Amino acid sequence: KNEVEQSPQNLTAQEGEFITINCSYSVGISALHWLQQHPGGGIVSLFMLSSGKKKHGRLIATINIQEKHSSLHITASHPRDSAVYICAVRVTGNQFYFGTGTSLTVIP
Amino acid sequence: GAVVSQHPSWVICKSGTSVKIECRSLDFQATTMFWYRQFPKQSLMLMATSNEGSKATYEQGVEKDKFLINHASLTLSTLTVTSAHPEDSSFYICSLIAGYNEQFFGPGTRLTVL
């Protein structure tokens, strides 16, 4: 069983829809990261969370430490949001566990 | 945030040859860098932790004699895939941690071994 599970694996949405990607983890963490990987492969860090909620533009990330669960929300989705979204948790030191990613396609 | 570059971004080589991939931190002195490998449709897998001025720490199952890591300066780490084989074809990504424990990734290097 993976330490980090994401759902859904694949997601197709119409432009403008509200999108939610979920991440559950089974280990104690010091922080949780949401990453965005575009088709070319480059990875960008969207959020780093250790509690509560963060918002950046149309993106919102929440984490519930007690339930070991995090969600990434995208409001008013746009085709340029199409990418793979990866949840990663940091355990001790520099050790990270990565989810397998959620592939998002936003259709115009 | 830190800016991380990788070179080359894409390389094709013949089986049996060696390929060197560079990871540079452009605006941050990194004592530690990380090398990941990502196969199609799979998540990132940590291969090794590169430590400036000392030996790299390899993850279980990663052959240190095949994947040579050199971290000679605070801004450069290199990964050399020796005697590459088609099964080494993958996407190799480096990263470093800067700021408030935030991870910054390089753009990746796509290796194809024929």
C-alpha cells in the first residue's frame, strides 16, 4: 500500500467547473506539498501546508492533520490548468513520499 | 524561490554509453540536492540524495556504481548513468530544498536509450 493515495487518478472537466483533488496519507508528516507537473515534465510547487488552508489565485489547498487528508481545489477551471497534480508528504528530515498523481484535463 | 536548471533537457544515446546530467542551482547554495526518476504514468521515485563534498546517499535498489553522483560545488550536482540500457530510459529530475523547507524542482531530463 502506498503511503500517499490520490483520487481521482484521472479527471476531465469542462472549463469553468470547480475541481477537487484528494490526497490521503498514512504516515506522520511535517508538511504536505501540492505539485503541478505540465506535459513537458517540469514540476512546480503550488503549496506547502502543515495545517489549515492556503489560497493562491484560483487554487485552494486544505489539510486536516487529524484525518490525514488534504484537498486541492481549483475554482473556475481553465484549459491551462490541465496538468498532473501530485501530492507529496514530507516525513523526517528530507524524506518525501509522493502520490501517483491526478491527471487533469480541462476542456474548453 | 530557488531556480533550478538541468542540462540537457533531452538526450538520446546508444546502449552501453554513459550519459551525464547536470543539475544547477542558479540562485541558492545547496548543500543537498535530490535525484528522482519518473517512469511514464508513475510517480517520482527518489534515487539518491546528493551531498556537497561527500558521498551521495542512495535509496534501496539503486545501484551506486551505475548511477554516479557528484556534488562538487554548492551549485552543481551531476548524475552520470553509466553503461546505459533501454530500461534506464526515464525522466530524471533533480530538486533542492530552500527557503522555509520548500522543494524546488529542475525541469527534468528525458533520457532515451536505444
